[in-house]
Amino acid sequence: MIRSVRDLCSAGRKLSSLVAIVVAALMGNTVVVGQDVDPATLKGIGGKWYVSSAEPATYYYKDGARYLDLFSYHSKDSNKDGISNVIIHHDGTSLIVDSQGYPNHPTAIFPNSGNPNQILVQKFQFRFPLEPKLSDRITRLPMGPIGMASNGVVFFNPFEAGGMNAVEGYSEVWLDSCCGHPQQHGVYHYHKYPVCVKSPFRDDGKQHSPVIGLAFDGFPVYGPYEGDGVFARDLAGEQALDVCNGHSDPERGYHYHVTPGRFPYVIGGYHGEIEPANFRGPQRLGYGAIEDNSSGESRLPQVIASVTPGNAVAGKKHQLVIQLDPTKASRRPVPDGQPDWVQIGPFEATNIARDGNRITCDVDIPADVAVGVLMDCHIEFPNDGRRMVFKANEIFRVTVDSDP
Ligand SMILES: [Zn+2]
Ligand SMILES: [Zn+2]
């Protein structure tokens, strides 16, 4: 079942291009997903949250002037078990999300040479305060889930078990090119900006990014952009991000941003009052922001020397050349033969061929992809026994927007 998740996911991905309004068949119903909802038809349930009057209710988040249907696309049943990936309801104080924590985008096949675990369906229930409140002190991030992307997959802090930075430095771990991997209980999770999570609004880098998830204090997590070509991580002065990766503006109130390439990548602590129901067991959370402890060079074998061209146009098909450097392999050599899977960000490559150390493949880049964000590439060899995987970080981006 797990081996086929990727195929199911990618089939789902191709179904849907959420640029403005698309009609998607979800859970047997026809659901309209998009930005042109008439606010007069919505009912406020608290804070920036609204529901439609239709049954089943669609939940909207008021993101600046826009009403975002954050969850309809992600409600589909990616693993075909008869249960939607996410099911949303609410009570007087909270948005309540039942989530299978299951990626609905292409992933690496796990286990592989970079990770011994497999991706398993989860039974999460999370509560997000409808009206998040700032706290006078920062709550320290626990290990395990710290928040949820809008597809129901959880965010973890930047550290692996053992407490070292999972994203950079000598302690870097193998994340697939959608920036996730499963831990020992099969929980697939993101340690950095998940470029593969679909938002109802495209992130073309020309305005403030849309919401991509929620932290466990109820404050929203936005994509990387603050404005036209400006990453939130690069802001200075009053608008600079705080140690939690958050800041405020009049339209959005307090909110977090992901910071590609810069610690803490997703959030650095909770600036809001946390919802205790999200922290299982007798965990006692400390106070204060987390600090980067990365150092040195990554010990992941840098077998992928280059991807050319390194940038591409949205809405077009491109042929890419991936140059391998087998001398960079560590204990195990690069297999002979060709990889059976090549993925760049969310794009699964087709027509994969290998000639010596040169791999060619095609990627079909959808029009609604995040523009300007550096993406990772990973390749997989079937191998005998455990699949061999290699990756290169931040090696490709879609720089040029498609024609309007
Ligand atoms: Zn991890
Ligand atoms: Zn912002």
C-alpha cells in the first residue's frame, strides 16, 4: 500500500490546478474551491475563521482581504482508505482538525538508504484556537509535532531526536525533495518549508505569501514572501521577524513565516498561548526560543553535482540534465543502471535516462507552482534490497512566471 502512495498522490496532484476556481470532485461531492466566495454567504465562527452555510461546511480563513479555503483540496482520500486526509469541525473556541498526517504529494519511497522508517497513516486530532492570543513569554517548541501544514502533515522543530539540526551542517538528515521524512512511528513530517503543499492561491513571489499551515498556538504560518520579491527572512527594522519567525501587520495580525535557508526554517517558538490538547502525555514545555546548533559540512553524500538548467518557466515542460559525481558516494557506491525515480520539489520527472554520469529527464512544471523558491532534488535507485537515495538541496527554481 505504502509503495503506491506516491502514484496515488501524483495522480491527485495532476487532477487539480488551483489557480483561481476549479471544480474538484472530492469525497464523491463536487466542491468549488477558490477565491471568489461571496463573504455575505459566510458565517464568522471566531477570529479570522468563517464557514459556508452549505453542508458539509467549507472552512475559510480570512487572509488579508482574501477568504482562503484552506482545506477542501486537502480533504481528499489520498491513501484510498475511505477516510479523508483532513476532516474539519469546530466548537466555541477551536478549529478542530482530524488528520491522517498523510502526504498528498509525491514523496520518496521509504524505507530507503536515507531513512529506515515507512510512512504510516496517523490518527491525529489537533485543536487550533479560533482567536489566538499573544503571550508575554515564548513557549519552547517540543519534539514531535509543533503545528500542521494545511494538508494535515505535521511540522517538527529543526532538530532530530538527539537534538541536532536536521536541516543543515554535519547532522543534516535525508529529507525527500518535498522536505519531509517519516520518524520511527511512521509520522511523515516537515523540518523546513514544504514546497509541495498546495495553497488555494499561487505563490508567485509578487505579494505576501498565502497561509500554508497553523502553529499549535493557533497563529497562521505563511509562505516565505513578505512582498514583491522580498523574503520575510530578509526584513529589517520594525518588520523584521522575531525569534519565533513571526511579525505583525494590520491586515494579518501576528503571523509566522517559513524562512527557506535560514534557521529555524518554520517557527522558532510559540509567541502565542499554546493549546495544551495538542501536546500529548505529561510533557512540560519550557520557555524561550530554540537556537541553531548546526556546524560543519553536511555528511550526506553530494552525489548530485548539478542540475541544468537550474531554473525554469512555470507552465512548461523542460528537459533537465543531472550530473552525477560517484566519487562523492560514501560507504556505498552509486549503483549502476538508471534511477527509477527523480523528483525536484513536487515535480516527478519522466523519461529518465542515464548515460554514464549524466541523467536526463523531463519535468512538466505546472502554472501554479511557487515561483522563486529554491527546491531540492532527489533520485532513487531500485537497487537490491534497500533503495539507494541521493539528494541535493536548493538546486533548482522556477524563476520565470508563465504568461498570464
Ligand atoms: Zn525528522
Ligand atoms: Zn508577513
